[in-house]
Amino acid sequence: KVTDEMLALWQQILSQVPHSQLFLQSKVFCYSYSREMALARIRQAGISEEQLIIGKYGPDYLIAYQQIDIALDTYPYPGGGTTCDALYMGVPVISRYGQRHHTRFGYSMLTNVGLGECCASSAEEYVEKAIALAADPNHLRDLHLSLRRRMQQSPLMEASAYMMAVEQ
């Protein structure tokens, strides 16, 4: 799901947010061959190893969210479970969307928790929104403190209403 276009956008964000680092956690980093291929692509995008943190892949992956200020969604195939995980752990997500159904999962989740401000319709807007959020530590802190509650009170967590809609 991490395309060369996404790596280029992440590099733009990293270059414009002082002292920022990209946290990646995936099974791909558990095997030397796939790890080296991924690191080569990351370096080719202009992201230095100093800007990169490779998280430990495993069942305790939710703990990693304590180290993350902002989650950057992938495009054109955004996260589903990982977006929900980030929001539930209090981490806002910047998500790009398009016209096709499969590009809009992040948009749907974010708007349902009241974070339409984190949705971008273009690559440029995606970068701008990530940089703007990183530059606003007070707003970022407020999001970290309120996102779990906001998610719990959102339609995303209303299983009964969802099942009734599906049944109809």
C-alpha cells in the first residue's frame, strides 16, 4: 500500500517539519530481503535513515501509537483497521481521498469522528494538512486527549445501528 508517490509525499512532509521522523511498522521489515527492498525504496524517495524509525512488528503493536503524533494514511488504498486503531489510540490521521469507493475509507471514518479537517482531496492538500497539524501543538494535544472519546461516541462504534442498516 505504500507507493512511491506516498513516499515522495512523506518526504515532503519530513523535509518541512523540523525534527520529524517517519515511524513504519510492518511485517516486511522482519525479513532481510524485503527489509532491504523497502529501505532501498525509502532511501530512493529521499528519506534518510535518521528520519526513519522501524517499529517492532508483533501482537503489542498498539503500544507504538504512544510514540506517534500524526498518522499518515496511504493512497489510493487507505487504511481501514489501522485508521481505526490510530483514532482509538488518540492519534489523528491525515487521509487523501479520491472519487473511487476504495479511496474513501479514511475520509468516511474521519468525517464520522468529526475530523473532516484531516481529509485531503489532492496530494498538495495532504502535505499541507500534515504540516499544518504538526505546527499546531495545542490542537494536536487536544486531539490526542479527545479522539478516543470522539470515536466511541461516533457512528463508527454504533454496531447495532450499523447492523440494522445492513439488514434493511
